[in-house]
Amino acid sequence: MRFFEDIEVGQRRELGSFTFTADGIKKFARQFDPQPFHLDEEEGRKSLFGGLAASGWHVGSVCMKLLVADGQRQAREAAARGEKVAIWGPSPGFRELRWIRPVLAGDVIHFASEVESLRTSDKRPEWGILQGRNTGTNQRGELAFSMLATAFVPRRNASP
């Protein structure tokens, strides 16, 4: 992971893609969001979605998985170069969560994250605060998911 000083507004991270299968959609739904249009193809076809639809929470969870995996990859690469690895802090939350269009069985969603703002923390000067727009775009290039996430990012040389 990068330190606060190494990040610029507008930087974009391509996080990877994920295929939402009917089996995966149903498995997630059975455990976390057991609504008929997430559990059954026919119910999905009869719904506003027009097909078996992934839960929005499923889409958001995949985004989080890919964000973490990308951060771990960045940390491994920094360590391999002999650099100090930045350990990011927790997220104080997110805003503007939007499920813009349904993610249906068979859809491939490509996830990305772009830095929208950076500021130092007034209360914790050893930390910066990053806001990033996390998005998911389907195989047709249509935006399907978006949220504005906030994260604490360590500053390289700040004293607590």
C-alpha cells in the first residue's frame, strides 16, 4: 500500500473483474439476502430486474475483496523492493452507495477505484484521509455500482 504523500487526486486503481454466476448469486443470497429475485431464476424474470439478480451487498462485497487483494499485492511488491510498507487504517465509512443497474447471472463486472479527495486529519496528524470512488462496470461498459469510500492512510514521516 502507498503512503499518503504518494497518492494524488485522480489516481485510479484497476481492481479486476468478477463473473457473477447463478450458483454464486444464490449461495450469497441464501446466507445474506434471501429475497426471491436473488434465489430463483423465474422469480428474477418476473421482477423489475428481468432475471436472476445479484444482491447489491454481494456486488459491494466483491468490490471489497478486490480492493483488499490489490492492497495486499501492492504491499508485497513494496516489500520485495525493500520499501517500507504503509499499513492503512480502518475506514470510517462510505457514502453515496448506488446500485445503478442490476447485476444478472452471467454478468462480468470490472471494478476500479479512483481517488477523489485527500486531506490530513486534524485530530490525528499522523494520518491522512482519502476519499475514493469505487465503481463496478459491466461487460457492456455500463456503470452498475458506485460508492464513495473513506479510508485512513498513514503519513510517511508524521509524528503521532
